[in-house]
Amino acid sequence: MTIFSKAAAARCAALVASLVALGGCAMNPIPTEVPNAQTIAGIEPSGRVVMTEVFAGGAGVGTGALAFRGKTYPFKMVGTVVGPGAVEKLDVAGEVYRLDDIKQFSGPYVQGTGGIGLETSGKGDLWLENKAGVVMHLTGTQTGASLSLGRDEILIEIGKAK
């Protein structure tokens, strides 16, 4: 059974390669610290996100939508698991902080997924931050299993507002 077409798989591979290249680029560093509740203490949310991520092995893809200043922006993402890998699906939603301009949203993010080790189906609690300082705290459901070092890296590409 094929989940993705050959063209979609090629696009996914190209995006993963882009993510790896961005991770090593001094001009576009992925943050090294995973954000947490202290990162956003006292800050009002600037938007809201819903998204779905699917990971198989060491790579993942997903889609989502950002509600920001009265508009909804669809986005795509591709990511890597830092560790052995995962077979999981995440359906999450939550608040976005420190987003002042829509141009700050796209780019590489560090994604904190919890502790080091094996995580199985249950509640998903994600913390993400990009190089512009945009922080997302997302909660929802995780189906499947992940064996990681407690962080992933994703690349988000935002689309035009609807």
C-alpha cells in the first residue's frame, strides 16, 4: 500500500534535505533550547495553531493552520526525529506566542516532545520555538510510538491567508 505518490515522496525528501541543510547553517540556526512554560510566562498569545504530524522512521510530514490577526494561514511541515525514530501521528492545537509579523512564522523550529526514551500513545504536549523567537505550546493526542532524545526539528512553510 502506497501512502504517498512518488512525486510527494520526492518533495518530502527534498524538504528533509533542506531541513538538514538549515540545521547546519549559521544564518538560519535552529534554536538549541526547547521552550517551556517559563519561556512564555506573562506573555499574551498572539495566535492559535492546529496541526497534524505523521512520523515514520526518522522523518515526518504534516499540515496545519495558523489563526493570526483575523486571518487563517495554512502551512506544511517536514521534520526529523532526533533519535532512533518514530511511527506516530500527532493531532495537536494550541497557542502561539511572540509572533508580531506573519513573516516570522515560517522556518526551522526545535520541537520538544517530552523526555528521552520511548513514548507511546497518549496525550501529546509539544513545545516549539524558531529562530525569530516564536513559541508554540500545543497539546492533543499522540497515536503510535516514538523513541527519541526528547526533541525533534521541523521546518514550517506557511501559505497564503484564507
